[in-house]
Amino acid sequence: VWSRGRFPKHLSQYAVLTIFGNNIIVSEGDEWKRYHKVVARAFSERNNRLVWNVTTQIILELFDTVWTGKDEVVVDHAVDLTLPMASFVIGAAGFGRHISWKDDSVIPPGHQLTFKDALLTTSHDLFIKLLVPRWAMGFTKHFRRARLAFDELHRYLTEMIQERKGSQLKEDGEDLFSTLLAANSDENLLKDEVKLNDSELISNIFILMVAGHETTGHSLAFALALLALYPDKQEELYQHIKRVLPDGRIPTYDDMPSLSYSSAVFNETLRMFPPVCCVPKLNAENTMFTITDVNGTKRTVSVPQGIALTLAVPALHYNRK
């Protein structure tokens, strides 16, 4: 089922993700390869290191500004903490825009929302945009706010593209947006490769933001919940971190390989609560599957060409075989 040729994406199921245009998620074949060449170049060790450093900065800021002086912190709903955290990381490491836990009320000229409000609202109200048609987005105050946020984010991204296209320093940027623009520049493309237009750039950076925000925020929330449910594992994790960092210093990106128990916690969280529950596919040719029922009996199932298939990720993760 992982063969892109035999089992391509069921593209009609992804159509709702063309909010700002075509992108790597809603494409297949040559178009997907074209997007992949540019997007893949944007991910690097420099960007990974930036994500680590930005995350550390955001957590320290949370401790020093929001939770400072408190003996006890109560969080009723974990995603109220983890989703903004993911948004702030994406703002800085994805777009090169530092977003603070403090209120940011300075709205730039030509805008009705700050970048922070536009980013947080689009992240929070994504499914409204996906499910409600444009003509109905004015029916309620909530819908109108969501429509404004998406329009504002599109305006911000368009401005950022124009600013960085004219900047001689764009090659030095480590954030994903800068590296994506650099990867799409004439000097980094081969002669036969076609540049992404502004709409494609905006759509791809937006889809990467969506992919990173919801998945990261909810996976962190599940990880915190599991550690709370299993205090013995929480203590093992704590002792592991103390052994890796005996002097109590802030961990750096270079410490990540040593924090194996932390990686194990998140990997197990992702196994138990995968952020993507199903992968829609199409059967490109007549196929025979051999399956085993609960009694261990094998049988063959014939799947005709053109039939829609769904890969159930939780079933895969919980299958001992």
C-alpha cells in the first residue's frame, strides 16, 4: 500500500486542502515530484536546530512570564497550552516571526489583525474553513472572524514573499519560509525545473503549517496525559533526563540523541494516538490481497482497479504482527 504507483493518493479526498492553491499534499505524479524537489530542500539540520532553539526559548518564556512566581499551575485542557505552543514554534521556525506569550496588540498598517492573531485563529478554525463554503462564511460572528483571519494570513504571507524576494539576505534565513524561497530561487533550481509561483509557495508553506500545528499540539497533549496516567514512567523519564543533564543545564540540540527515553515516550504516544488516523488511497490496478482473520485463517481478497482504499493507521499501530 505504500507504493505510490500502485496505490496513489485518493486526490478527491484531499481537495479541501487547496485553500490557498495546489500543494504537495493534494498532488501526485509529476506535479508532486515538482513540489517535493523544492519542499525537501527547505528541510535541513539548520532548520531542525532552529526548531529546537525556538522551542526552548518559548518554554523558558512560558516559565518566566506566564507561570513566574506560581507554586502551582493548573491546566484544565492540555491543548489550551500545547496548541499555542506549537503555533509559536511555527511562527518563529516556520516564518521567522517571533510570537510571544504576552499580548501583541500592535496591528501593522494595512492589516486588521496581528500576525499572531491571524496565525492562531486560522490554526484554531481550520475546520470551519474546510467545511463551510465561502458564501456562508459571513453568517455568524465566529465565521466572519475565521474568514478575516485566513484573508489576513494570506496577506501577510504575500507581503513576506515580496519582502524576502527583494532581500539580499534571504539566503541567510534559517526559518522554513526563507529556506523554501531560497530552494525555489533560480540559482538553486536545475535548468529543467519550473519555479513555484507565489500561490504555490503560499499554499505549500500553509499546508506545512497545518501539518505541523495540529499534529504537534495534540501529540504533546496526549504525551502529557499519558505521563500523568503513568507516574512511574514519568519518574523514569525524569531520572533519565537528570542522568543526561546532571548539572541541570538547558538541553541543546546536540543533546537530543542522548535523550533516548524522551524519544521513546513520544514514539509510543504517536503509536497509541496517531495524529493521522487514516490514509485514503486508490487502487491503480487489479490487486490480490492475502489477509488473515481472527482465527488465523488466510484468505485472498480481490480488489478491482479504481476502488478506494483506506489505510487504518491505529489498526496498523496496534497490530502485533
